Amino acid sequence: MPDERAQKAELRERVWSALDAAGASPGGARGRIPNFVGSDAAADRVRNLPGWRRARSVKANPDRAQQPVRAHALRDGKLLFMAVPKLARSKPFYRLDPAVFKVSPERLADRYRAAEVAPTVAVDTMPPIDFVICGSLAVNRDGVRIGKGAATDIEVALLVEHGLLRPQTIIVTTVHELQLLDEPLPQRPHDFTVDYIVSPERVIACPPRKPPGGVDWRALEPGQLDAIPVLRALAEYRAES
């Protein structure tokens, strides 16, 4: 585990430095899932992926890089569930229904505006998810991704725990070309992979992925159980069962 953490830390630093050196991340890349130049173009490509048109429910991360994809989901009439940053609430997803809010898709897709107007919901009240949009710090052609070490893997694991991810669910990440690495990336058994990598320039279809797993309790980072209420509640429920 220490070697894996060190390897991921090195990869993050390398990608952040490359994006900042190229001026490819408005506002700076370091310390976050980076916003990137061309995120709008990448979002347009997502809209043309197999499965997007028929998808009724979309789960997305709250980062700025994926805001254009969230706006497309709302514009296309999809029910959007956006993760609360760091899953810091007991109800960890915002429910964004474009039929309910009289706000433009662009504004409603902004995480700060969503936090002002949208209700948060518990995972067990959500419908099955047809399409998952996730941010990545780096990804390779096998669909293996690394994030910034926050909650994305847990978001997906919670959906699995509640039976909301199905074999036909599509998982996509949007990235800048500098985030696409032609090398193996560290991967733990619970880490999920993606079906498609979408950059402003192209779409890469990844090899068939294994079904994502539920919460890997042994892999939680120090403090995560205390910091994520829904995880703590799930752990307490399992202990009582």
C-alpha cells in the first residue's frame, strides 16, 4: 500500500505539472480534478456516445471539468444525480430534475448553484443509473484511472451496494490529452475502470470492464469512515445485521 500511494502521488504531480506547464487547466491544475481547455468539446463527444440518448438517469461528479457534461444531461432531459463534494452529507447526492427547476442547464449544472436549490437524496431512494460520468486525474487505454484520492471510487461503490449499477450501465471519463498516459497505472481490486475515455480530440473505447465492486472496507483511507456519513451509517448497519 505505501508503494502504491507513492506511485499515485508521483503520477498526480506529473500530470498536474504537465497541465500547468501547457496552460491547459484554467485556474491551475494542482490539488484537484483539473478543469481543462476543451472540456466543452469533450462534453459534445460524450453526447454522441452509444447509450447516451437512451439513458434516463445520469450520475456525475461535481468537478468543474465535467460541468459541460452535466449541462448536456439536463438539456437532454435526463435525471441527474451529482455527488455532494467529498460525500460530506448523510444524503450524498443532489437530485437535479430539469423538469422541476426553472433554471438554465448551464446554471443548474454548476455545483454551487445546485447546492443552493437542489435537494440531497439518500442512495436507497435513487433509481438505477444508466450512465456514469466521472472525473479523473489520469487514465490509460485500459480504462484504469486514478483520481485525486477523494471519493469517486466510493461514489460508484455505494451505487453497487444498492444495486443501482447494471451490466449495461456505461461509465465515461472526460480528460485532456495530457491526462491520458500510455503506461500501466496502479489499480486495487475495488477500483473501477471506464468504458470510454473522451478528450476534446477523440473517443477511446476501452476493453470490456469487470463489474465494479462494492465498498472495500479494508482500502479506506485513514479518516474516511468518520468523514463520510453514509459510509459510517452503512458500517453501523452491517455491524447490527
